[in-house]
Amino acid sequence: MSQPHILLLSGSASRKSATGDLLRHVGGRLEAGGATVDLIDLAEEPLPLFNPDTTYTAPHYAPLKVRVERADVFLVGTPDYHGTMSSATKNFLDHFWKEYTGKLFATVVASYDKGLTVADHIRTVARQCYAWSLPYTVTFVEQADMKEGRIVNDALRDRIEMLVRDLRVYGALLATQRRADVAGTEPGFLAQMRKELR
């Protein structure tokens, strides 16, 4: 079974972001296991506010869509802002819909309060776009779990290793089945996507 292609989204607008640092660490671990990775750091690649009247013809949209369509898995990292995802994260997610269908979502949340509602909100987006999501999230506290861009908490390190394994294994399984469903003739859910995804 081939390894999945994983898009990492860092949804912090800060250039000194623990979320971005952690995602880079995860990306390195994923690549070491054979997966391919694409990192979109919204501090480095900010997106204009989504506008359905203008976004689809804007210069930034087509190349971004190619990157999103290529992904088998989306690992969404965001700080916890008032119990939900950052506005930069939500703005990115608003740009797409069918491109998420049948793919795997997972979350990493920087939060002093477990990030439960943040993860729930991202899972809601995934569900509304007919994507799958891992049943857990990885949360961390910036100063307690990470310092100077490095993980300093063994429990977080173990949790990351679990996440890396699950992204590779379940991402590959879903990607393989998604391709089979799109190419096949059986009446599964992805049958409706056959003309669009071929």
C-alpha cells in the first residue's frame, strides 16, 4: 500500500508559532516513515478573505486548489481562539468543499483548555464536507510542552508518534479505498464524485 500525501496546515498568523513548529516536527516524522508532506503555513502564505464572488478566479486560488486536491490527508493545526479555530484556519477551510470528500482530517491544537471545542468545530467542517476524521486530537500548551520550537514533554512526544502512525496507516487505507471507489462501478457514496474526480 502506498504512503499517503499529507497536507499540514498551520493556522496561526504569527511568524513565531508553536503550532507551526510542532507541525514541522510532525512533518519530519511523517517523511521519515515514507509519507510525502506539503506544509501550508498561513503566516508565510496568508490568504485573502474567502469571497464566493471573486475567490475562484483570483490568482492564488488555482495553485492552492492543486495542492489541496493532491492531499490524501489534512492535518489542521490551530491555536485555540475563544474556544474555536483561528480565523485564518476557518478562512482556509472555507475555500474548498468537494476537495475534502472521502479524505482524512486530523487536528493539532495549541490550547490552555484542552482544545475540545476547537477539535469539534474542525470535525464539524470535515463531516459537512463528507470527510473522515480521527476520533482524537493532539493538544499542547506552548510553554509547558514546547520550548524554542522543540517538544519538551514526553507525553506529547508519545502522542505525536501515535498521530504520525495513524495518519500514515489510516490515511493510506482511505486514500486507496477512495481511489477504488472513484474508479469503480459500485454504488458507494463516492460514486457521485466519479465524473468530477476522474
